Amino acid sequence: MSFIFYDILIFIAFCIFIVFFLYARRKNVDREGILFLYRTKAGLNAIDVLNRKLGKLWKKLGPVIIFAGFVFMISIFVLLIQSIIFTYMVPTKVPPIIPLVPYLPQAFDIPMPPFYFTYWILIIAIIAVTHEFAHGIYARHHGIKVKSTGFGFLGPFLLAFVEPDEKQMAKKPKKSQLEILAAGSFSNFVFAIIFVLLMQLFFVCAYQPAGIAYSQAYTGINTSGISSIGNLSTDAFFNMSDSELKAINETLEVKTENGSYWLTPEIIKEIPFMRKAIIKNSIITAYEDSPAFRANLSGGLLEIDGKKIKNPEDVGKILSESAPGQEMNVKTSSGNYKITLAENALNSSKGYLGIGFASSGGGIRGFLSKCTSPFFSDNVSVKPKINESVATFFSDLFIWLILICFFVALFNMLPVGFLDGGKFMYLSALIVTKSKKKAGVVFRVMSYIVAIVFVFLILAWLFA
């Protein structure tokens, strides 16, 4: 039975629990519109204990946290600018700004791991509690009273909060206030790193290396040069509905004047998500009609002609000494294959197998890809030591934990009023200008810039 069934049961049970929880503790619950706030003293002792025992550490980390706050603020701006460019160049059917709620990635066919309610509630609880505890610890570190902790409920949606004494905080040095404001994002970033390490430990325990990972050789094809896809014309294929495309479970031949290519069911199922980009750029990605593809090569690479493969460079070296028409014995974790090499288009004297190797690339996306790859490598194929469904469930959970912790750390430092970054920017401007009026101008300008960036992001998606 699919985990979705159990996930829905967990969602229903959680909603029932929240109703009874809020009713039983209704004396401590305040309602603000449709938001219910449950205030408690739970956690205050823990905050005080951590402050007393690790006070020296918090003091040393203070300047680091402030510096990180500025780095996060700059990074989120860079990421948003990159997103505008990427959204315009490679548009998808998904709006670039969507709330992170359960099942939304599946609903929009986003090629990412499923996002269950179970994942969502665990991640929100972890991120919210650690974020707010960090604020509370630094508030107490600077002698500010924390009046209460608690949870907020917007239906089944959960948030956490701590309530430092705002009047006391306003009287503290600006540097102290900056530390308190940036502490939440800093804790999210630290926990993202912790979860990266835990994920790699999980891979060590739950998976084992199974050769070198590779992909079948693929290329972008100009859709105007396609004569047919399967038994359909190009127009008929691309006019198929999303549900019709998702129902295709066979590999389709793509015929062009330059030869044949192939669309696997996995690629076909991504077409609804990428339809806007395909139409805009008149390019669709398909597998080459290569020896490896025709042999249905699968599994991690172990040996080629008896020579052990330890890295992608080993494959390149072997193929550089090969010739077209040469038969090679390829051993993978899935079995043994006899494959006759084709002619290399770049060097007709060399053999061509038709496989490639992934690279994380640079930037934030490359960094995150490397962090969430097994054993920090794009080129390690793995197989589970335990039940495959269980292994996949937890590896996907770790991926979401890392991504959300990381992006919450950055997003929270945007200089807008309802985020920590808003007050952080205002105080920073106040330190530099020594004028509340000028600091207010800087804050409003930055807020307008953020708003303009988001408007451009939406426009890039709408008019791409």
C-alpha cells in the first residue's frame, strides 16, 4: 500500500489532536484572526540552562552571527536575481513563488522527491523550534527577559515563537540586537550543515556503493526538425494533455532528419512541467541512439573489459584507446553487457559508448546538489542495504530538511518588515547613518527593491 494512504491518516490524526489540544488548553490560547497562539513557559528553563552553560560560546559566535546575517541577505538577493534570469530562460508551469505545503510538488509535477504531510510537520517543527530557541538564547545572553514560548496554529499549519521583552531589547546596544535578530537564521544554517552530515551518515549505514553512476548520453533537439514521436506527429504529441503524457509507459522513438533519438517514460512525464520552456526555446531533451542506450545499460559501472572503474576518468581513458566497431564487455551492478562501440562524432578513429557523468556545477544549486548526493559525490551509484522504500523515505526526508533549512536561513534575512531581515537592515542602517530618519529611508528603499525583485520574478514567469 502506498505511503500516501498512511500520510493522510497521519494528517487527519494530527488535525484531531490539534482541536483537542487547543480546546483542553483554551485558557492559554489567544486568537488573532484565524491564527491561534498557545503561550507557555515550556522551554524557558532550557534556554536559561543553555545560556549559563554555553555563555562563552554564544559570546564568541556573536560577531560570526552578525557577519552571517549580511552574507545571507546578500545571498538571497543574488539567488533571486539568478531566479529571474533562469525563470525567463527556462520557464515552467509552476509559479516561481508558491507556498511550501504538503503535496504541492506532486501537484505541479515538480521533478523533486514527494513532499508528504509527515515530512512537512516534522520539518516545520524542527526549523521553527530551533530558529526561535536561538532567538531566545541570545535574548537571555544579553539579559533580556523572555516572557513566553509557544506555538501558533493556522489550521494544521504550525509555527513556533518566543516572546522577548521588546522594551528591554530596544534599550540594548545595536550590536546585541543584531545578534538576536540573526541568531534564528544562523541556527537554521547550522542545522542544515548538521543534517548534511547526518544524511551522509545515513547513506553509510543504509546504502553501499555500487559502482560509478552515469547517465545515458542525451542532447537537445530542435522541435522544428522532428518528423514524428512514436506514432504521432510532432504537433499531435505536444498537444497531448498532461494526463495523457503521464499515462505513457513506453519509450518513444523521435525521428529527425539527422537520425533517431529516444524519449523514455521518465522524460515524457517531465514534459508537463517543462512545457513552457520547450515551447519557448523549441528544444526538447532526448536520449541519443547510442550503443549504451540500445543495450539498455543500467546499474553502476564496475568494469570495462576486465578493467575496474574507480572514477569517470577511467572510462575516458579506456574509450580513448578504443575504436569504432570494437566490442566491449561492460560489467555493472545490474549485470554484464556486450556492447559494440559506435563512431565518436568528435574523432572518427575513436569508439563511442554513449554515457555521460553528472557534475554539480557551481553556485548555491551546485553546492546543495553536492551536499545531498550520496557520499558527497555525483558519480557514486548506490544500492540500499535495507528495505528500498524505507531507505528512500528517509533519504528524501533528509533532502527536504537540508533544502528547507538552508532556504529559510536565507529568506528570513530579506530586508522586509515582517522578517528578521527587516529589523536587521534598519538597525544596520541606523549604526551607519546615526539617524533614525535616514535609517528609515534606507529600510524603505530596500523594501521597495525586494518588492520590485519579486514583481520581476513573477513577470519573468508570466511573459517567458
